[in-house]
Amino acid sequence: MCLADLSHPCLIAVPCRSLNKENHNHASPAALLLSPHTLFGGDLKNYSGRRGDQHLTTGYGQEGMFSGPMKPMNFSVFEGQEPSQIIFQFKANPPAVTFKLTGETDGIFHIQPDGLLYHNGTLDRETRAVHKLEISALDAHGATVDGPVPITVEVKDINDNRPMFLQSKYEGSVRQNSRPGKPFMYVNATDLDDPATPNGQLIYQIVLQLPKINNVMYFQINNKTGGISLTVEGSRELDPVKNPSYNLVVSVKDMGGQIENSFSDSISVDIMVKENIWKAPETVEIVENSTDPHPIKITQVRWNEPGAQYSLADKEKLPRFPFSIDQEGDIYVTHPLDREEKDSYVFYAVAKDEHGKPLSYALQIDVKVKDINDNPPMCPSPVTVFEVQEKEKIGSSIGTLVARDMDEENTMNSVLEYRIVDQSPKSPTEGLFLVERYTGTFQLAKQSLKKQEAPQYHLTVEVSDKDFKTLCHVQINVIDINDQIPIFEKSDYGNLTLAEDIPVGSIILTIQATDADEPFTGSSKILYRITEGDSEGRLGIDTDPQTNAGYVMVKKPLDFETAAVHNIVFHAENPEPLVPGVKCNSSSSAKFTLIVTDVNEAPQFSQQVFQAKVSEDVAIGTKVGNVTAKDPEGLDISYSLRGDTRGWLKINHVTGEIFSAARLDREAASLYRVQVLATEVGGSSLSSTANFHLTLTDVNDNPPRLVKEYTGLFFCYPLKAPGSLIFEATDDDQQSFRGPQFTFSLGSESLQNDWEVSKINGTHARLSTKHTGFEEEIYNIPILINDGGRPPLEGAISLPVTFCTCVEGRCFRPAGQQAGIPTVGMAVGVLLTTILVIGIILAVVFIRMKNKGKDNVESAQASEVKPLRN
């Protein structure tokens, strides 16, 4: 296409042709930038009727050529160019001699007789964006011989119009607490330039806000639509009392907001802040169980502007939501409420626009259900049971009856009154009990009770609120007081002899005491307690809950050596304390004598596991630990070792001291475990065992070594470039958390010109060649590895490296005569010899089988003629 350079009106872009007034159709290999003087050899007069010294510029041809035959074509020309701009050169075949231009020329577009189409006036896209033209070819008589053909010229836009606001000033209003980001007003600007190009793309911006409190913007603008809305801070902070109005300066720019080469306009916007009427109402109170017709209006909400769509949101997700709202914002309760079922409700009122988008935050609606007295008192249980001890003082509290009322607490609807209406039995007299009117607490009224007269009383109690009455039943049990002490059936249970090894848990004696109080109560249950003779708690007594019998049993092992005789005294008592004035005497105590007999016991170690820690390099004969044991009978003890598989230890048979008997090695066993045997000297020679654990700490006594045997290291011969191999070292000593930190060096200075060893990390190193001139043979490279320990140890290793011919990346070495391996000739000889031996063996076997068959025939013939022998 032909392209005009607008920034250089004296230059034009032409297609790949070399143009002059002699031949402007001659092709050239590249496009040229030419001035009109170069293009036409001067001005328009030098080209078919000069028209003055005017600059000409081509338009955009749809096929990218400056000239061509007549056919429908489209051109694009930028508006605002200087007059006399060439568009296209049309050609016609004889008999055509001239051209005619018709259509929307607007007196601007013309065509020369030789077919040169141009315009001699400034184009304006905003006046006409597209010019529809027609071109005809005429002969010498003015008759049409070709055409007309349509020609379309599109006027391309340039940014020659500034944006303009539609109003000289804007005014608007916003409610406080409006939803951030929702526009409450718009500013609009227009630009006559093409909106499909950046020239007509407008960007809005708030330049200034007055007042600007704490340097915070309360307003924002959609840079494409011009919609003005509140920011989050503005929604929260706007207050018509503090600042009833704000002024904004809004600007608009074309070119998509680019700073350079763009036009702009600005406008003042006055905004009034109005009070927000979208507010949550006060808590609503609804009387429960209302009989009025439903639905009943209970409150209302209103959006700041008409046309809002209202709805309710149930916060608690109730199965039956009892509220509704109409499109005026009036809220209703739809059916009667029951306070005892639910005493309050919380839900939300929502206002949305016509598109279903929320206009602001939801309002919380709180509803409280007011109580009426519609529930009678309820007894806590069918029968409430109290206990009172006999001989209780008059006025003593017996218990409290707590009835319930489902009506609201702390109101007259739930205040309850108590009254005794009946007592059974009425002996020894009526009115034995009182109940406090409002608390329900029962007391003894006239005299103490005796269980022998009546073990139980039944009371009928009337519980009432201001409208309802309920009868509750109370049972009062007269319980025996603990006025009888436990008495043992005998005071001395004699002597009891037991061996000291009797098993723990064994019952050794049964004792019995009795109590005259009411059976199976805390006053008659007996507990036994040892008070003397068992300071170490070796015995215990369990009580049979049915018979109160006491079973004396062994709780801890008996020990003849500690105490051979125990004088045991035990005491019987009740869980319930005795009444004042009654005390236990000697009848509540008994005794017996426990005689413990001796049993020969094995020695006992002071602990089951003895532990010690030494360095692995301690000298032979060093004490590494000791064990101690005692014999309960006081016999001497002899110590010995068991499980000393490495022979590292020895023990003093008398003292239990343990010594090293050989060189210790942590790398062989870092924790060495043996058993120590303690045996009685004399007596039954009983013994016992304990464990001795010896932990060996490390010393640096192992030099570094290779982690594996490296036998396959090779370089391909001949070596084309210096190469390297990687190897790894290790150390059998215990390593720090950082791991080994080896250093590596060549073992011979004579190799330093050929080889180099470099450290990679604490365990790996790289062996590298320094040149390529190595022979095809095996090189054994000595390397020193130092562990840097205390003291440092150094290991000398040798790495065999082979230089060999390689086939497919692998080392290939022709097989030669090696010791122990036969040659090919020898192998063939062995094979032939083996075949010959097998043949001889088969021949021998065949001959023997043949001879045996012949002998069998002869023996058969002989048997036919020879007589049988006895």
C-alpha cells in the first residue's frame, strides 16, 4: 500500500518501484522515500499540466501500488493534510484518452486527464468520513468506454478535537454510608474524533477534592464511564453534620489518558451529602401468642431513594421463618410467636437495585418476644425425696423443692408460691414441716423425728403462679443417726506365722466387727484401718460391703531382715461421723501378731542397669565402672561377667569393680552390653543378674579410605582434551554434625606436572589430567587423604586409571595371552581329545554288550542238552 509519512509532508512512501517522469512503472527492489520533486522531476506542471509548485502525497491504495488499471478500489487518507495530495494513477487502454470523476467529491477530489487521482482541499473526517466516488474512462468524443468503477476513500482520523464535557458544571448528592463503588452520579464528555481509535478514547480522573480531610479521598471515579462513587473511607466517614458538601475537579483526556499528544478538559462537580435514612430500627417487641389477624406490621425500613427492591435474609436458617417484607419496606410478622419456643429473632433487611445488586449493607432487625403467663408451674420430678436424720433440731433445713415455670424469668409470670396442703402420716402430729412461701425450702416445725415412729412422710405441696396451680409430691425419709460404735467380735486374733516370700495379694486373716445402726447406711458401714505395727504399709484391709467382714492381705512383700515380728493393731470406724457425745472405745480395736519367717533369697542389685562411659583409647586395666549388690541374709557375694563376647572387660569378684581387659574399639561396638552375675558365697549359692552398659566415646584412630574399590576408571586414548574423574572417601570414626572434612593431595611430587587433585566437598574430590600426552596403559595415582582430626590422620590410597581405545564410549582392550587362560589352539586340542575319549568309551560299551548277547545264546543252547542236576 502507498503510505504517507504525516510527520514529513514533503516525503511519500511508494511501492517497490523506481518512478520518474519518463518511466514510473519500472520495478525496483525496494521502497523509496521520495520528495514530489524527485518523483515527478519537479512539480505538478512537469506531470500532465502543471498546477503550481505544490507538494503531493499519496494515500493508502488497497493493493499497495501507486498506479494500475481501472477497477474498484479503496483508499485511506489521513485528514488534515495539505491540499494537492496524489492518491493513485489510473490507466486505461485505447480508445480511452481521458478520465471522468463523479460522486461525493465535495469539490476536493479531482482526476487529471491522464488518470492521476488527487485531492486539492483539506479533508475532515468529522465532516465526512467516507467519500464514495466513481471513475469513468472516455474516448476522444467524450463517450464512456470503461466504467464507471466505484472508488471509496476513507478519511483516517487524527487527534484534532479536544474532549468537551456536556455541561459547564455538575451537581449531585449522595447519602452517607452509601455502598462503596456504586455510582451515585455521572459526568459525561464527548470527543468528535473516532472513538474506535485512541483519539476518541476518553479517560476520567478526579484531580482535586475539597475539603480533603487527613489527605484521604472520599470519592472515586470510573475512568471509562465517568461514574462517581464513594471510596471505602468515604462510605465510612461522610457525615452531613461535619461537612454537608464537597467540590471535585474532574478532568477528561483523550488518547486513552496518554500525557503526550492528548487534549483534556476539566469541570467542577458539587456534591451534597445527605443524611442516610437506611438505618436499622429499634428492637421490636412482639407479644407472644397474639390472637390478632396476621400478618401484622411490626416495623419498617426505607432506602434513600425510591425504587429499591426489599427482601429479608434469615440469619438463623429457621425451618419456618415468621417474617416478611413488602416493596414499601414494611416488615410483618406472619403468624403468632411462642416465647417458650423461641424468645428472640435476628434477621436482615436487604435493599437491591433493579439489577438485583445490593444498594448498601444489610440492616439487622432484632425482635424480642414478650412473655404472657401461659404456662403452669412444673414439678422437678414426680416425687422429690429428702432425708432428715432422727433427732434433728427444730428449724433445721431439710431440702428445697425447685419447681419450674416456662414463662420468662424474673417477671410476675414466673414468680412461684409454695404451700403444704397435706401430710401423711399425721403421726405423731400434723404440721411437722414448714415450707418457705417463695423459696420452697422445707424445715422441721414442731419436734425431732424418730425413725421408729415413722420412717417416711409424704407431703402434697401446691405450687402456684398468679394464674395457675400445680400439686407436687415430696417424700421425706427419716434416716438413722450414727449413734452406735463398731464393735469387734474379739479383741485378739492371736499369732500368725508367714514366710517372707508369701505372694503379694494373699489374704492372711479375716476379721469381723458389727454396728447396730441402720444396715447399709453410712452409719453402719465399717472401714478398717491399721493403726500400729505396719509403718511401711505392707498390709491392707478390704471390707466386704454385704457382711462388713475385713480381709487382711499382703500389699507389699514381707521382709524378715527388716522386721521379723509385727504387732498389728487395727481400728473399726464408720464413713459417717458419730453424733456428738458418742466416741469409740477399746471395743472398736483389735490386734494380732504377725511372725515373719526367713527364706533364703538371692542377692539383690541396687539397680537393674548400670551405665558407664569411657573413651575407646583407655589403657588396658583402667577402671570403667562398678556394680553393687547385697544379700538379704548378709552372705558374701562373688561377682562375675556373662556375655563378654569380645573379652574387653574383667570384674573384681569381691568389690564389683569393672576394668578394661583389652583394647576397646568404638567402631566395632559403640555401646557394649554385658551381664553381671552376683552369687552368694556359701549357703545355697543363689544368684541374680544385672546389666552393665558401657558407652565408648570416639577418638580419631581410623585414617580416611576410599568409600569403595575403584577399578573401572578410564580415559579414551588418545586423550583429546584434559579430563577428570571423581572419587569419594570415608572415615570409620564418629563424625560431627557437619560430616567429614577431608583434604586431598597427590602422593608424589613427580606427578604434579601430569595430574591434579582438587577438593569438591568434605568427602569428594576430582582427579584431573593436566595435558593429553599419556600413553595407552594403566597409571596408578597415589593420593593422600587427611581427616583434619585430633590428632590428624592421613590415609594413602592408589587410584588405577586406564588409558585405552574406546568403542561406543567403553574401554576396549584386545584379549591377549594371559596366565591361566588357554589359547585357541589349546582349546581345539582339548575339544578333540574329549571327543576321542567319548568315542572309545562308546566302542568298549558296544563290544561288551555284543559279547554278552553271544554268551547268553550259547548258555541257552547248552541248557537244552544238559540234564538237570540235583
